[in-house]
Amino acid sequence: IEVSDNGMGISKENMAKIFIHGFTTRKEGHGFGLHSSSVAAKEMGGSLTVHSDGQGNGATFTLELPIKLKGVTNAH
């Protein structure tokens, strides 16, 4: 699943910290949301990643999760 926006984007400096517990750029933020989402994705065998070409260029978050299809073998 990919979610993209054309908002303010993410600086290179913040890209390195975005999934760290407690990191936030919001005045009243707590920094738990992206961290806990990333941990949950990993616990399910998947991943949560982000891409941004920098400030002013929006961002894309990608959530990848494995699937199991009942009765199907060798699913890709």
C-alpha cells in the first residue's frame, strides 16, 4: 500500500530519524505513531518505509505486508 501527498515533504535530516521512538516535528506531537506503525509492520513480517525528495516535494509512505492465500501454494 502506498500513500503519497504533495505537502511539505521531509528533509534529509529528518528522513534518518522519522521512525525513531519519540521523534516528532509537531509542537504537540509525541513521536509514537510512525515508530509503533513501523514496529507493527516488522512484527507481521513486513515493512513501513518512506521516500521524499526533500522539503516542498511531498512524501510517499509504503506499507508492505506478506499475504497468505488459503489453498494456494507458491504465491507471489
